[in-house]
Amino acid sequence: MMRIAYILVFGLMYILSLLPMRLLYIVSDFLYLLVYKLVGYRKKLVRKHLQDCFPEKDQKERLKVEKGFYHWFCDYMVETIKLFSMSKEQIKRRMTFEGTEAIDADFAQGRSAGVYLGHFCNWEWITSLPLWTDPKGLCTQIYHPLENVWFDRLFIKLRERFGAKCIPMAETLRRMVKYRQQKQPIVLGYISDQIPFWNNIHHWVNFLHHDTPVLTGAERLMRQMKQSVYYADISRPRRGYYVCRFIKMEDGDTQENSKTESPWPLTDRYFSLLEQSIRRQPECYLWTHNRWKRTHEEYNIRLDKNTGRVDLGDLEEIKRRKGLI
């Protein structure tokens, strides 16, 4: 049954992807009316995020960002559909990269690179990076496998169309070790602004006026594998066009010599750079993502000071046991 659904969905997406971009953007405009005006998809959450993250903006300015976000969000959906049939020439015209020569230099020295990304602009189109880099290096990306095998295949097919390879999150370290043993340099993309589980919280940063729990696994892996570290600074100069500029954060040869007061300096800088990107074009960030649902206050309640373990049980029950209610 799911195989039939997969075939139907794939067929529909492929047929839609054959439409010219100008027609797909008409579809996007219709989706905007449906998603924002009629349904109001997560509008309260988006509005709260914008109010908390941009207290310096007045209501009129935040409303402009809100509408701009939903327009971009619907564009992102049709742009992702377009990937099903987009030619190399089309994607290279609409998704351009700057600073790839530094990554090629890493490849030439047999060194791998790690790239920090966020849920900003069109991260799906970043999978066209292999069209811009030296083929001696392999472009890879970490992803969360879907429970449904058929739809997991669909998204892998979509993300590997231009030569990038998807690595399931659970296999990341094993694959990286394998590539290093094979002397195969890679560039690995880490979308690192996701919400960590309670027991994976090891660091907090000030991000968009929030005390924010963050993932540190990317920094651990990049240091362990001695990867050169980059930030993908993406911008959207106009509708349907994106530019990705690679900013080198640290060279793979100098990581061990880096000294800083923070235990996670790369993570800190990544979130600082991501915030700069968001402030430049706030409408292009994924505000429907409930990024700040885990608070430091709740974390402190869950944390056992003696063992350092975090209780994953019901919060009300934990409070009762600790005599907080």
C-alpha cells in the first residue's frame, strides 16, 4: 500500500516540478493564502517568536517579517518540489556558491571539511554543492531517516540528484572513519540549529535574545576528524535565487592549538554567525520550528545535581518528588 502511495506522490511531485518557476510561484502565492490567511499555520507560534526575538522592532515591522516569512515558506515548498526535475544548468543559475576554492584547497591536501548550516533560506538547494567543487572530494550531508521506508527513499533520491550523499545520523562517525581510512576527503554539512533532547544538552548560548540549548555533536566530530570548519552564509537576493558564501571558521591543521574560554568555541561562533544571517533577512528563517520549547529553568528542575543525569519523566511528577509543588 505504501509503495503505491510512494509512486503516486513521486509521480505528482515530478509532474508539478515540470512547471516553469514562474507558474510554481503562482502556486506558492495560492499556498500563501491557504497557509497564512485561511489556515493560519502556527501563526501564534511564529508571532511569539518574532516578538521575543526582535523586541526592538515595532508591531508593524514584525508583521512585515511575518508575512514575508510565510511568502518565503511557501516558496521553499515549491522550490523543493522543483528539485525533482531541475536541470544542472537551472540549479547552478539559481543557487550559486562563493568561496568553494578554499574547500577545493582542503581536498587537494587530502583534508575534509565540515560546514555549519541552519534552517535558513533554501537548505535543500545546498545539495547542488557537488556541481561547484572539485570532484576528488565527496559532498555529504547528515539526515534523519524517515520511519516510512518508501518516503525515506523519496527524499534521499531528491537530495542526491546532483551527486551529494546522505548519511543517516546514527552512522555519521562510522562513515567518517571509513572515508578517512579510504583517504577520501569529504565536505559534510551539519544543520546544527535543531533542538537537542534533554539528555543531550551540554551547552547553552545567547541566541536571538534566548538562553538556548544547543547541539555540540558537530563540533565534537569536526575536531575529532580534524576537519576544516566553515559556515554557510546564505542570502536571498531575490525570489528564486540564493547565494551561499563559505566563511572559514577554523583550519583543520590548527584546531588542537585553539585556546578559548568557552568549551565549545565553534558552536558559539556558529550561532553568532547564524544570528547575523537571520537579522539580515529575518523572513528566511524557519520560525514555525518551536526552537525554544526547552528552557533552562526546566532543565535545572530535571537535572540531578549528584549524578549529572537528566530525568526524562513527566515534569509535574518530577516537581512533586522534589517538593516544588
